[in-house]
Amino acid sequence: MPTARVKRCLFLVGFLCLVNLSIDNVWTEDETPLFLEVKGLSLDECIRFAAQNSFEIKLARLDFLVAETDQGIAESIFDTNFSIDLSYEKDKREPLSTLAGDNKQTNIYSVETTKKFPSGTELTLSLDDTRKWDNSGFVTRNPAHTAELSFEARQPLGKNIFGYIDRRDVSAIYLAIQNADLDTQERIESLFAEVERAYWDWAFSKRNLELYGQILEKAQDLHQSNANNYDIGRIEKGDFLASGANVLIREKDLLIAENKYRRAEEKVKLLLNIGSAYRVYPRQNLEYKKQEFALEKCLRGAFAMRRDYRQAKREIERQYIILETKENARWPEIDLVASFAANGIDAEFGRAINDITTDGNTDYYLGLEISLPLENNLAQSEFDRARHNKEKALITLKNIERTVATEIGDAFRDHLTYQTNVAKVKEAALLQQEKLKEEEKRFKYGRSSTKRLIDYQQDYLNAQLEVAKGLLNLETARINLEKNMNIILKKYEGLL
């Protein structure tokens, strides 16, 4: 008779086959249930819950947000800078001349605004006031305010000509951010692919548990029949012992299958970040669904969607920009500088400010400033490095092209092979099932032996396990093909 452990396992098998509960939410460790709940999950629900709760996806999105800040950092070169300087000085040192005062006070107030434009033009506007007081009797104004308004424009004409390096650096950062976005998408899609694989492995474990439960029932029925026949002397003791040993073996197999199922369940719960106190089961079963893929279409789709290929092409563009900027950096610094200044001096600050615009105390400057390191080793070395990095990017792209073609070809052949194999093992399993039925009929009429029936049960079990394994391999091959084509994320866009 079945033990309590076996009864529990059989109940679990029946429960997984018959129960059909809906699920409205996902649970985490932070939530405490009022009672233990068992709910079913579809694959789409698992994907949606993973997108909402997975730590890996949260980290991937945060990494992209961190990378996105680089754009603001790069564009900060064009920020407007505003500065205020305040200073006070009191000098009571003994002077060399008796005509000079021995008590001097100087207050300096300065306000300055600097702005750099994408054209490379740098503008500086400043307003300064210097207040001086001296106890000497030979100064004309005491205190005296010297107010000055100045404006300076600097335009690079050589290195960074018209802001070329500044603008290209920003463009290179933007390309890097776009690649970071692709990295984030790749991490999310990789998780979705892992969830799919874990889900179908979970469904495979569930199917195995059901099969071992069914074969255990057959073994128990056979042993019960042998026990009845042995009591009345219709069978030998060896047949009775063989069927009893068969029951124990099937119980062992069922316990192992149950453990594998729980491990598969826990793996899915870990990926979905579901609390360990909850029990879930897969609502979908492994089923044969013929899917047609064309190799040429898969290759075209892969080259259009593969993120590593798109990243490699974008990296070439970025390295080309860096190479251009490093080439320009070897040029001499040639700056056209123009400035204007006007000041006013008075005992009162207000009148000193007014004198700036009325007295015509102006200063104009126009100049050309040239600077060039004679060896220029730094700029040349950075240019050489950029040139080598561009060559590396080109070689990397060619390598990825070969890799994509190889991976798609392998994944396509795997899928085609497993799809053909599933059709064959399903047909073989039907034949094994019919063979077992016929042998069970023969056994009832005493035309078969216990060993033969046990062997046929094992053949039936193996055939059914092969079908389940074939379906799992087919689903895994499909996932691998879609992952190599980078279309899994697009497939679930409507769920996110």
C-alpha cells in the first residue's frame, strides 16, 4: 500500500494537473501572507513580474541612468559661470617715504560672468570696484572708488577651431550613451531569456513529476495484483518480490522528481523575486508547436537587431570622432582676442559707476595669441592611440559579423533538428503506449510475466520522458535562436 510520503507526492501530482487558479499579483519577502497561497503562473506573467521586480533589471536601468549623466557632464563645458570675489586688506606697515600714509585700507568687489558657446567663442563680462583709503595727506581722493567694466571675447582659430573639439566630444559622449542603452536592453533581454528557459524547465520538471506519479500508480496496481495472486498461489514468490521492489524504485524516482520540481520552482521564484514562503506552479505545459524559421530571414533579422553589432558600428563612429578631435588637438593654439574696458574714479561708488559711461575712459585691445608645444608629444601620442583604437573597432566589427552568422546558423540548425526529433519521439511514445496497453491485457489473462510488464512500463516511461525532453530541447533551441536574433525583448514590449 502507498506510504504517507507517496500519497503526498501523488496528491501534489494530481493537484498540479487539476488546479487552475488565477494570479493577480506577485509576492516579495516584504509581504507577509495570512496563509500559504498556491497560484499558477503563465510565461507572460513571469516576464511581467520579472520586469517589475527583478533586481537585475533594476540594476541595469540604474546603470543606464548613471551613464546618461555623462551627457550633462560633457555639455557642462557650455555652462554659464558666475563668480563673485570680495576682499579686504588693511596695511599698517611702515612706508619708505614720509609722504606715504602708514594706514591703508583696500576693498575689492568683483563680479564676473563667463560663457562658452558651441562655436568655441568664449565671452567674459566683469564689473570691478576697488575702494582705497589712505591716511596720507597727499592723495587727491580719499576714499577713492575705481569702478571698471570690461568685456573680452576669445575665438580659437587653430586648435579647437570654432569649437570643433568641444562639439565632437559631446557627440562622442552621446554615442557612448546610446551604446549604454543597448547594454541595458541586452541585460533585460538576457534575463527574459533566462526566465523563459527556467519556466520551460519548470514545466518539464512538472511533467516528469506527473509521469513518475503515473508509473508509480501502475507499479502499485501491479504489486497489489501480484499480492492477491500470490496469496492464492497463482504466481511465484519471485514475481511478488519483483513487483514489490519495483514499487520501491518508483517511489524513489518520484521523490527525486519532486525534488527537481521544487528546485525548478525556486529558481523561477528567485528570478521573479517572489518570497520563499509562497508556492507557485506553471500554468502552461510543454506542447509541440511547429514553428517555421527561414535561415536567410533569421540572418537579416539578426544583423538588423543584434545589439553587439549595432554597438560595434556605433563604436567605429565614436572612434572616428575621437580620431578627428585628436588630429585637431595637434594644431597650434591660435586665439583671436578682443577686449574692451572702461573705468571711472570717484570718492563715491555711484559717481564712479556713472563715470564709466560718461568720461570716455576706455581701453580697446585686439590681438592674436599663438601657442604650440615644440615637441607636442602628448597630442601626437593621443592621436596615435585614437588611430589604433579605430582600427581595433573595425576589426571587432568584422569579428562580430562572423560571430553573428555562425551563432544564427548553429541555433537555426539546432531548432530544425529538435523539431524533427520531437515528431519522431512523439510517434515512438504512442507506439510504446499501445505496446504497454497490449501487454497489460496479456498480463490480465496470464499470458505475460511480471518482469516483462515492468520492462514495458519502463519503456513507456522512457518514451514519455524523451518526449518531454524533446519538447524542452525544442523550446530551448527556439529561445536561443530568438536570443541570438535579439527579438525577445521586442516580443514582450506589450507586457512592459
